[in-house]
Amino acid sequence: MIFLYPGILDGKVKIFKNLQSDLYLKGYADEIRRVLISIIFNSIDVLTQYRIDPVIDIKSSLTGNGQNKLDIANNSPRIPDHLVPSIFEPFVMAKTLGTGPGLLVCREIIKKHQGKLTCHSNTDRTVFVLSSCL
């Protein structure tokens, strides 16, 4: 969050965190940090373009099967249904600016750590879910 602080301030983004204190990382911290920064930065970028009340909500939880889960949600406009299945493919973008491979790289990093990165979007929010690798 410290790295993203200037963007958070400039975009007047409200960040809400509800993190379990016993959430542990399994893997390379720098790579997981890169994924988190990328997803949060993308959220800030989209929110500052489309919302006057930008909000990012970060929440961790333990799933029913004992896996850790981290949700990074924002109140950006809905990602069109036809893009959600392909959002992690190279050069598919739901935002107007960017080079495209960011989410693909994020998914590959999480996969390398035996985790899963998914996305779902509706009219109220878009959520990126990281599970298993945490």
C-alpha cells in the first residue's frame, strides 16, 4: 500500500481492509507483492477514470476447505460478460489504457505458487480472487 499511496491520494480512492492477522504467504514475497500491486494499481487506474466515489475493498478469509482467500474488490464499471472469460489472456483489456499482459503475468505468478486467480464482475463491483497460494 505504501508503494501505491500517491495514486491512492491523487485518485481520492477509499481503501477498506479486513485482513486476518494469521494470513501467511507461501512462496516468493516479491512476486506475490507484484501481483497485488498490479491488481490494485489497475483498480486505481480504472476507478479514477470512471468513478467519482472510488472504493477498493481488500478482504481475506478462510474457505470451507481450509484454503486462504484474498478478495480485491472495487466499484468500477462492470467488465463486459464477453471479456471476463478472456481477461487473463494476453492483450485483452477491460480498460482503455495499458499494454495488456499484466493480468496474464499475475495469473501465471499465482499459478506458479499453486494458487488460483479469478475475476468476476457485476454492476456493483469487480472482484479479483486469489486463493490457495496465500
